[in-house]
Amino acid sequence: MVAEQISATDGAAFGMRGIMQQNLQNSTAYAEAARQYREWSQKNWQQVTDERHASIDKQNIEFRENIGGVQSYTNPYNNNTPVELPTTYKYYWIDKQGVILGTDDPSVDPNAGSTGEWSQMKQYKRQ
């Protein structure tokens, strides 16, 4: 009974309004998709740039070690920070005062007969 009382007076008005609303929704969705893509693209490019810089840094360090005749070792008394030492010895030891002892003999232990505390330095491993 109610349906018989309602009648559209201008059918084109409802169609035009609906199309305008749909265009607005489409534009909003497209803008959001474009924003998300730009954000993803920027993060992706930043990751590529960071990885390239890390690779170049690693190459430069290896080049420096080869040209300079040095090898990087970790200092166990200073947060395992790398220390460049000459390649003249295979094994290095360090005490808490920062005194470094180099040797080619793997059986040498400076702790034997010493009042100081010596730790063997390990070669620095890069990521």
C-alpha cells in the first residue's frame, strides 16, 4: 500500500546523484591505493639503497685490509669493537690495559705465569 503512494518525479536525478557518489568513492579509493603504493615504493627503494651502501662499505673494508696488510679482530674488553692488526701474526692476545701480543704459535698462552688477564682476539666477522 505504501509502495503505491511513492513515485519518482525525476528519475534522472537519482541516476546522476548515484553516479556522482560512485565517482567520488572511486576517486577516494584510487587516491588511497596510490598513497599505499608510494609508501611501499619508498620503503622498498630505501631498503635497496641501504643494502647497496652496506655492500660498498664491506667492499671498502676488505679492500683496505688487502691493501694495508691488516686483518680486523674483535676486542673482547671493548664491546667486541673491531681492531685492525697487521697480518704478520696468526694469533693475537689482548689484556685489559689494551696491550696486544701477537704470535704464530697456537699453543702460546700469555696467562701462564702472568699476573694479568689476557684474552685471545677473534677475527671480526662481518654481516
